[in-house]
Amino acid sequence: MEIWRLPISASQRGKLISAGYTSLSSLSSISSSDLARELNVSESEAMNILKVASHSRGSETSNASCSIVEVLDTFQWWAGAQSAWDMLHDEESLMHITTSSADLDNILGGGIHCKEVTEIGGVPGIGKTQLGIQIAVNVQIPNDFGGLGGNSIYIDTEGSFMVERAFQIAEACIEDMSEYNRFLRKDFQECKIKMQPQDILENIFYFRICSYTEQIALINYLDKFLSEHKDVKVIVVDSVTFHFRQDFDDMALRTRVLSGMALKLMNLAKRFSLAVVLLNQVTTKHTEASFQLALALGDSWSHTCTNRIVLYWNGNERYAYIDKSPSLRSA
Amino acid sequence: MARLANLETEYPVLDSTVRNFCASHGIFSAAFAEQNDSSERLKEGIAQVLSIIDDMHQPWLNGMELLEDAKRNKHVFPTGIQGIDLLLGDGIRVGQLTELVGPSSSGKTQVCLRTASNVARNHMVLYLDTGNSFSPQCIAYFLGKTISPSSAQAKNQFLQKVMSNISCHSVFDIFAMFDVLHQLESYLRCQDGRGCCQMRLLIVDSISSLISPVLGSSSTLGRALMTSAGYLLKKLAHQHNLAVLIINHTVGGEGGSSKPALGDSWKCIPHSRLFLSCDRGSNTYNVSILRHPSMASVKAARFVI
């Protein structure tokens, strides 16, 4: 493995190469003080470089001598690799977050999936923010009623989160649950609803961000936040594209930042088993002399989410269709 | 390339005189050694260094050996989708890098899942997923369609056997992908030569989401990472007899048409490129060849998944 594939800074890399170290094996037998002397860097920097190098090499040397039995085992042993059979069983036990709309749940196959990034887009005023709030509330339905019983994170970029509305939705949710309770478990008097609307609101962690740098910083911070708050089961971002649309001069930077952000969100979804819901705006695209609505930020962004739902008006009614999904049909 | 000082423990002829001589000519590592007609001792030292270099690169092969290797090892795997197989002349080839390009939701992941389920019947498959879009239900569905109806238990056993051959790994940045590929390389080096079920297909979905965060900034690191990723994949494909399938997406080109992402430097790296698109209304997909070693370009076909 070559030196310049290591995630170290460019100046350190330059020093390593000019001193003659171009591959990892050349770093294997040198001590950190010698390295510090040769490269003219501090001892702690040299130790850091050696640590990164040995971490990357560790996996290579461990496979140097293997028997047939070990070979078959090490295949699955790679950190994070899973066979498709195991994943099939895991997926069957994953719960979905209901959206409180039976039709939408139907086309989604039960609700929003965990471990995936779902993007919901639509024209202004169609109810994306309401849907986002509803999902943030629904995730807190306890397990007895078929929900996930988790907390939620709501990241607001536009300032359209209304607490009073969230309170109303929480009350309605609890009423729903008690009706459900009465309907199905007529003889189980002990199953009383212990939740109050205030509890539901307490479990929504709200962040308000005002610029794209704050957005990037927040996504980076979420890693630490989620390790402390393990109950979080959904992250709703409303709306993810707001700060990137106007006044962004450097398009290449925008693409880089957005794809990096998308990868980090994917990583969070997979590692902590939560669902990520991104709300997006639409723009008009001029193709073949007709105008067509398409989600903002273009093709490179639309490639980065796992599922996509588009909401639109048809006459006086709202319709939704699935634009992209790995396991569901278009509907 | 190891530093000469470190090599002294293995090859004692490279003692300090040789090293001082090399140092005076600006040679610090084996990569810079050159022929010279000084004393015998130095000649020995230099010859030793050159033989170390020789060990490090690939052996020379002549045409007959290449042909034999192609016939014996480089098979063609059908993807299981008739339209694509007809278009490619039987399927994707081992030892080559095949790229699927297309706008969003044009069926690229579905084609990969279908190919994986087809190849997994007899060989192992590694799926590197960047967007959590690997769907075991799809694989189970494709496999279920192909076997004849039998008892539920036999079907379950079949599914288990085939799906255990597919290994899915999530990677979320390009350095993680390099780690995985290097682990894969050392694993394959152990495995080559054993008769048991071997890995024959590597899928990367999608390479563009790994490379976009680093490409295009003022440093050239992004492009270096991109080309070295391409070369590493090609090296794995050729040396260890893998078929490699990668997914790329499109960006807007001039005049509103879409063109493959990652730019011109990436264009020449995959051996064959297929462009997919989808007719929304009719649920059929179009595929056309952008580049292929043995088929004419611009051929097109339609298929339904």
C-alpha cells in the first residue's frame, strides 16, 4: 500500500516521500524517534503517522498464513461485512415508522425504513413540514402499539417548525393510541396510556441552523451526540437544501460538501440503525420544451439517497409517488 | 520500496559502503537504483538491489500464455437479464471492469442485484454498498423466481446456500474502500489455488459517491485517489480472476443532456461502459453501450426487470 493513500496531511506526506518512504513496508521497521529525526517533525506527529500506517497494515499481515478452514472464516470476519442471508433476517425484524397515512404506508411497505435515507420532496405548501413533524412524533409510539419507542432529532433550516402544531399532533397521536387500545384490548384494563403530550415534545431534540457551515458542523457533531443518546431512532432534516440553493458561488465545492454530507448521514443511519428523513424543495426543469418538476440540487444529489418520495397536487388532492427505492415498486 | 538501510538486515552485502555510495548519488531507496561500473562490491550490491526490484513487478507474459490464461480463467458471467446478455454477447467478463452509468433510479442497483444473485449460485460475491441500497428481499425474490416450486424447506435451504455466498459491506468514504480492497487482496492471495468456492464478482455501488467528496478541490489528491482506485480494481480483476461491476451516476452536460460523472480522467479506466435509462411510463429500461472492447458502440437494447 502506498503512502499517499493514508489519511494524513499533505505536508506530512510530502516530507515522507522526499525522505524516501513511499510504501508502508518501509515504515514497518523504524521507530518513531528515528522517523521524527529524519522528517524533522515532532515526536507525537511521527507516532501518529506510524499508528495510522500500522493500522492499515495490520489487516494485511494477519492474513499472511492461513489454512483452508481459516480462509472460510476470515471471509465473514471482515469488520462490517455480512452475508446476504443474515441481512435478510435482520431486515425482517426491522420496524418501520408509520406516517399515519394508510395509503402512504402502503406504498412504502409499512412505513419509513430504518437504516435508510429517505428523501421527501414536494412543492411549497403541500405538507412536507407537517409530515416531518408527524414522523418525529410517531417514532415515539411505544413498542406495545407497534411503534419504535424512540426519540427523534429535528433539524430545522427554514424556521418552519411550530411548537403549537407539534403539540396538537402529539395530542392527536395519544388519542389515536387510546382508541386503538380500547378497540383491541378490551379486557386488558392495565394497559393505560402513560404518555402525555409534554413527554412526546420532550423527546424531540430540536436544532436550528442558519448557514451551511452550521449544517456541516452539526452533521459532524451528530456522531458524538448519537453515541450519548442511544434512543434516537429518526433524524428529520427540514430542509436539507435550503442553504445550498442561493448564493453558492463555487459549484464544485457545493457538490463536494453535499456528497460528503450524504455519506455521513448514510453512515449514521447504518451504524445507529436509525431512519433519516430529508425534506427537499422542488425546482422546474426545462426539458424538451416542457416544464417538469424535479427535486432541487440536481442529479448528483438525487443519486445519494436510498429512497425518494415526491408529493404533488392533483386537482384538490395530494398524491405521492415513489421515485426511487431499492426494494419497492414504483407506485 | 524499502529503504536501503532497512534491507541491510536481509541482504548483508548492502553494507554502509554501498549505502554511502548510493547516498552520494542521491539514491535512498531501491526505486532509484541504477547500473554503474565501479568496484566489484558495489556491483554486487547494485545487482542485489535490482533483483529485489525484479521480484516486485509482474512477470513478463507472451501472447500464448495470455491466450491460455484467457481461455482457462477469464469466463463470462451472464447477468440473468436477457436484454443485457444479448447486448454484451453472453454477459460480463472476468478480468474486466464494467461500469453502469445512468441517471437516478434508472435500474443500476437492480441490475447489480440481479447479477449478484445469478453469480452467487456457484461463486462468492462481494458487494460494497455506499448508499444502504443493498436489498436482500430483492435477491430472495430474484432467486425465488428462477427455481421450480418445491417444498418451502428446500427453497429455504437453497436460499440460504446461495445468499451466504453474497457478502455485503458498507463503505462510506474512499479510504475505507481502500482498506477493504487491500484486505480482499490479501485474502485472495491466500485463497488462489484452493479448489473451494471462490470469489468471482465484486460490485461497488456506487463509486461516484465515494469519489465526489474529494474530487475537484485545489489539491490533486482527489484525482490521484480516483485513478489509483481504478487501477487497484483492474489489478484485482486481472490477477485474481474477478469480474468487477461498478456504478456511476450522471451529471448535467452541455445542452441539458446527461453525461457520466467523474469527468474525462475516469472515462478511459473501465473496460466497458453501459448507459442505462428508464421509461417511466412503461417500466422498461434501455441500455446502450458506450464503450466495450469487443462490441460496437451505440448498440442498444431494452429489458424489463
